[in-house]
Amino acid sequence: MDLKIFSTKLKYLRKKANLTQVQLAEMLHISQAQISRYETGLDEPSEDCLQALSSAFEIDGQSAALFWSSPLPDIPKDSSDGTSENFARRLRAIRQYHGKSQKDFAQFLGISQSLISALEIGKATPDLVLIQKLGKMGFDLEWLVFGSHARDSPKEILDDLMPKRTMQQIQQILRKMPPQRLDFIRQFLALILTDTKNKGDA
């Protein structure tokens, strides 16, 4: 485990939940000093403590290990720099690109419609869990949070990102197939490509 990543996320989530170190320590039945050591990267949490933290911050058990070990961009709580407003435009662009209502998109992400509404008008700041969920959809985390490639329109960016997501989904399916089935698919694709080329040359 990267202690720097863990300590940064723990401190962020605690403050986001408006908890003091003492309050979080009481929830976990450990000392405030131990929380302090976690947040300064001096100690690595035990597996039991990590599970307790994941439960306290409502992080899905199956993805908890990935969440605590995967680097994610820091999201400033102070939105005076326009971060929340810019994220709002990107989130709305993603939802509209997929043709979903706020209600449907909220259900898909596992959050409330009121939160989606607040996020889309810049009245709420996305947490790391939501950023992670959007990242799993195939969207670049740097673009989601900081708006990289800002010179392109949201549609141009999404048109570029979605084929990558499709390829990721195809790769996941192929990894689960036996060698014989993979060989059949390879031959089938080769046949399609040959047919397409012949039609193009005609």
C-alpha cells in the first residue's frame, strides 16, 4: 500500500464527513493518536482497520482495496477557482451524451437525483468515490476533475473517449474466453476485414 495515497484519502474523507480525528477514532474504537499516524503516513492500517474505514465512509467492500491503493486527483473543497462549476459542465455533458435523465443517471451511479442536480449546477463538490465510478466508465480522471483538453468541445472529447471504453469492454470479454473460441473470433474478424477491404477496392 502506498501510504501517501492512503493518508491523503483518509484525511480528505474525514474532513468531507465533517469528522474530527477524535470522532473518527471513536467510531473505529482506536486512539486519536493512531488516526493522526495514519493521516501523516507513519503507520499502515491493518486489514480489519481498512475494512472498518471502508464501512465508515460507505466504500463498497469489493472495490475497497482498489480505492485505497489507486491514485486519484485531489479535489479542492474551495470551489472559488471554478473547479465545481467546470466539473458541473462535464458531468452534464456526460449525462446528456448518454441520453439519460438526471433520475436515470443518478440511479446508475448509485446516488440521489438531488445530488446530481446539485453537482450539475456547481452547488456540490464531487467526492472521490463518485470520481472513481465515472473513471470506471472509461473517462479520463484528469479531464473529469481538471478539464484537460479544454480546447476541445465536450462532444469531441466524449467521441474520443467512448471508443476506448468500448475496446476496454471487448478486452474484458475476450479475457474470459477459451483459446478455441478466441481463435474462431480472430478468424471471423479477419474475414470481416478482408470483405470490407474488398468492397472498398471495388
